[in-house]
Amino acid sequence: MKTGFIGLGAMGRGMAANLIGAGHEVVVWNRSPGPTQDLREKGALVADSAAEAARCGVVASMLADDAAVREVLIDGGVIDAIPAGGIHINHATISVALAGELGRLHSARGVHYLAAPVFGRPDMAAAGALNVVCAGDASALERVQPLFDAIGQRTWPLGTDPVRASVAKIAGNFMLASAIESMAEACALTRAHGVEAADFLAIMTQTLFAAPAYQGYGKLIAAARYEPAGFPAQLGFKDVGLALEAGDDARVPLPFAGVLREALLEALAAGGGDRDWASLAEIAAHRAHLDAR
């Protein structure tokens, strides 16, 4: 299937590479040229503009935040460039407000909009092992399912309203942040009483919390390995903010999201915005006057 792919960051590079590997004809675009050249060597065609990539008729995008999505897709003319009847797959984590706006803009042009955010870090993107949460027109989803099969281990449909997929992604990231913060505070507590984080987390992640989120982030915390970031704290701060915003819109109190926001803001204030958000463990340790590990 001929497919445009816009946005080749840590996640997008692996996703686009897997599309190429599955035999799809992929036309890529990125604001910086480095990743496009790497994918050209794998067999991708390189577009001169995002709008050119969108003219494939099916286009996927993986951009960082609302501002980037608005700049590239709306102001940059991508939506206008998609042929009538075409499909735009948005893999980015964006606000529910922007998700609704994008749905209306695409509909007005006779273009299908699929919100398809993904769960997984860059290593899972490279391995084609993401989980794709998707909402939008069922016939459009059926058409692009081969693309989702190439990038992910499972697709989770959530109906026809794209906002549903976006809010599910936001809520999922809120849960991940909550897991990280709970481990961070628990490790500070055990360390203060002489139990090393690695020893404590080995017990927890092999018994009561034997789940991928705790095991994966627990390893990072135990090893104090926060660079290079699989998911930077600055993006975590953005996503917790999106959760609070979505809660405000629907009158849903999210008390712990406020705690997470402040912890992540503290990480940013300390200059750790580009470090993995598992570095919240160092913030908790600092509050307890413990040495960073």
C-alpha cells in the first residue's frame, strides 16, 4: 500500500521502517533530513514537503504535540493535500480538543480521520510490537489494518469517534506516570531504611507488580538509567497536562494528576526535561535528601 509517513522521531523512524519491511511503498517527510536519509537507504521515497507525502492518499503522522500537529497538518496544508476519500492516521498523543477539531476538519474535506495513538517505547516501535488504539470510520480502519499489522502486535478499536482513542492514550499515559511516581516514592522510602532500590524492585516486579510497566520502568530506576530517554520527562509533563485538561473539560477530578504534574515540573526545573521520565525516582530521592543513584 502506498503510504505517506510524516514525523520520523524516536518512534516514527521504527514505525516507518517496519512499513517498508512489510512491503509497503512509503513516502517519508521530516523537518530534519537525517532520518529521511536513513529510511531512503531502506527503500523509502523522500518527499520535499509534508503535503507531498499526504498526496499518497493514505498518510500517517507521528508528531510530538499539539503545536507540531497544528503547524504541520493544519497550517502546513497536509489536510488540504489529502485527496477526497483518503485516510489520515494520526499516531500522536494530542489533546481531546484538538482530536475533535481534526475530526471536523477532515470530515469537511471528505477525508477519513483515524486517531491511532500507540503504546510502547522506541524499542517496541523498532520491533513492530506496539499496541495501536484506534477510533474512526470502520471501513477506513479495515483498509489500513495491514499498516497497523506491520507496526504493532495488536489493534484495539474504540468505535467511530476519534476522541475516544485520544483520551484512552492520555489516560494510559497518566497510569504509566502514576506507576513511575509510586515506585519512585516507594524506593525513596526503602532506601531511607537501608534497602536498595534494586533489591526492593526485584521483589515487587516479580510478585505483586509483575506487569510490563512496572518491570520495564523498574529496571530503569534500579539501574538509574535515564539517558538516552525512551520517553522524555518533558513529554510526560505534556501528557499529564493533557489529562488534567481533559478532566477539566468533562468535570472529572484527577487529584493525583496534579501531584504528577508538580513532580514532572520539578524534573524540568532541575534541567531534566530530556531525561527519561523514570528519573522521577531522582526527584523523590532529592526530596528525601538521599543521594541520586
